[in-house]
Amino acid sequence: MAFSSREGTLYIEEVSAVELARELGTPLYVTSKRKLDENLKSYREAFPDALVFYSVKANDNLAIMKIVSSYGFGAEIFSNGELYLALLAGFERSKILFNGNSKSPEEIRMALRTGVVFSVDSIEELDNLFEIANEEGKTPQIAFRINPGVDPKTHPKVATGLRESKFGIPIERAQEAYEKALKLRMKPIGIHFHVGSQILDLSVYEAALTGIYDLPARLEKMGIDLEFINIGGGLGIDYTGSGAPTPKELANRVKPIFDEITSGLKSKPKLYLEPGRSIVGNTTVLLTRVNLVKNAYKKFIAVDAGFNLLIRPTLYGSYHRVAVANKMDKFEEETYTIVGPICESGDILAQDRKLPKVERGDLIAIFDTGAYGFAMSSQYNGRPRCAEVLVNGKRWDIIRERESILDLLARQRIPEWLF
Ligand code: LLP
């Protein structure tokens, strides 16, 4: 088991959360390699014929990415920085997909030199790419990101396939995009979409594939040899304990319609997908120490992590399960709201939760924080970022050092006239 309770203490594999926090201090992100392996294997088993591109934005820790790349997965990147990290983590160049709706000339240049496949987000972006590809003497392999205009039935801030979303090319203009690419002598080889994140209703993927239904055949008629259709990421995870679809269930829903769309094609395109959250989300807990318990109009537990380290609850109203890591066997008798140290009333990590009686010094664990947790952290309110640890059986390793006050100063300059 990746996470368990032993004699009242939370364990991450064979390592006690209480001892880790004592030794390394808090706040602390702790990732279970065992859980990560489980998730990676379940994708590999569910999609033996597909190529999985890990979405780097979910968690760009190099150690974690190295484990992902060891499975032969590719990487889905959205910036120069992510490209650099993906290369360092050992992802093969030919298995890197460069997405993005606003790529800078520098990013395009670096990606061209690295030789990755581009997902072009707009017809307008083709001009930028064409110009720089010419200068570099390259013929980029490209896909277009199509917006099939479907409702992913998820939080509006993580819905990307709606008609009004900034991402992708309206399906009605898809053919025009490919025609232009051919005219510019680029190499269109794929179709891409990504309709949203934390998707729990799998019919969304069917709707998106239905949205592009006859496009592959139309492209073939234009002389395009499709190498892949990329259905994006987005598979939701079980934050609340009420269940979430597995990669296998996703495969069962997607494969029949994918086969239907592609069966008549001469070029047998591969299925690509780009999961982030469903690979790393449930691998990690955030450990945070109780500074005090406050009795006001409500009972507040004030901890040492806030939205500087986990912004999902503040930004999206997201629910994360919590537990008292040193009182796992105690009866849940009080209702608390867990808040961070940030000077904003929106700094709430968990609202109205039933927990055992909590005291100063207790250790709170916030679950399912491996995706978009540390990755979205900041130094707001003068708080250096916390450390990250990887647990593998009995051993643990620091995979990102805790920042210090010096990191707050790192790039700052005071003009001499201010001295
Ligand atoms: N592909 C593309 C083009 C994406 O934009 C994303 C995520 C993914 C793949 C991976 O999606 P996933 O499998 O992780 O759902 N910060 C938000 C989520 C933002 C997702 C952005 N795009 C959150 O914490 O819920």
C-alpha cells in the first residue's frame, strides 16, 4: 500500500509521515514511488498500442519525470522551460509534443532545433512557425489543435474545449488549417484536441471524437498521412472518495470510436493521449504543521502551508481529503476549517471537515496533491517554497530542497540611487 495508517500514524510506503516531518520540517510534499508506478502501469496496460505523453505541467519535478520517462512515455510540454526539463528527465526528442497557444519566437526556435512535434493552436500561428522554420531550414512535423466545441462538464476554469475557450481551431476551420500547412510545405501528421481537466464523465471523450469524426478521412483525401490522433489529457481522479474512471475504462470508451474513425484510413494513425493529473495526482501528500487552533465564529486549524503551496482549493474551490497524520486512529469529533498563513481570507485549504480533536503541533496531511500542487506554488507573502521528498519502500530522498530566505532575494536588484 502506498498510504496506510499504522498505530495511529500515517505511513507513506514504509516511512512514517511523523518522522519525516520531524526530520525535514514542514511544509513538505511527499510522493510515493509505488503509487506512481501503479498509475504508470495502469496506463501502459490500458493503452498497449497508444503513445502516452505525460503532461509536464502537472508536476515538473525531475525525479518524478525521470520515473515517468523510464516507462517509455513521451512528454507534453507548453514552454521552453518544460522542454528543457523534459530533455533533462530523459524523454526522447521524438516523443515530445510542443503545445501552446502563444509560443514565443524563441520557444519556436528552440523546439525546431530540438526536433519535437508541434501542436499548432491557430491558423495564425502557422505564419510564425513558417517564418522561423525557414530561417532554421527545418520542415516541422505538426498537428493542429482542434476545438471540437464540447462541454467537458468540469470546473469552468479547467474547461478548454468550449467554443469560447482560447484554445484550438474551430472545427469548422480545421480543413483550412491543414490546407494552409500543405501550401506552406509543412508536414501535418496529426490531429490534437484536449477538452478539459478533471473529467469524470467519459462520454466527453466520445463527444470530442465524434466532433472530429470525418476529419481524418477528409485529410487523407488531401494527401495527408495521419500518424496520430491525440485525444489530450483530462482524466479525472477520485478527490472525494466517490470514485473516478480508470485508464482501462477510458480505453474501453475511446477505442471503439477511435477504431471506427480510423479503420477506413490507409495510414493507420496511432492513438496519443496526454494525461497529467491521473499519473501524478494521487501519488503525493502535503504535510503541514498546526500552528494553532483558533476558536472564533468557526473552529479554525491554522497550518504552515497556504495557497502559496496549494492553490487549487482557493482557485477552483477544489476538495482535497485531509487527515491528522499523527492521530489516524482517533475518533472524528470536531468540525474544523483548515486555513493557511497567507494574508487573504481566501486562504482556505479545507472547509468544515470532521477530524479528531486537533492541537497545536499536530501534523495535517492533505491528500492527492501530486498534480498542480507544487507546480503552481509561489513565494507570495515572502514564503520560500517547501521541500519535496520521494519515498521508495523504506528509503526516502529529498527531490527538491526547501527554499531559503535567500531565494526570495535571488534575482532582485536595488538600483544604486536607492541606497
Ligand atoms: N494536455 C493539454 C493540452 C493540457 O492543457 C493539459 C492540462 C493536459 C494535457 C493535462 O491534463 P490533465 O490530465 O492533468 O487533466 N491547474 C488545474 C488543471 C489545469 C490543466 C491545464 N491543462 C487544476 O489544478 O485542476
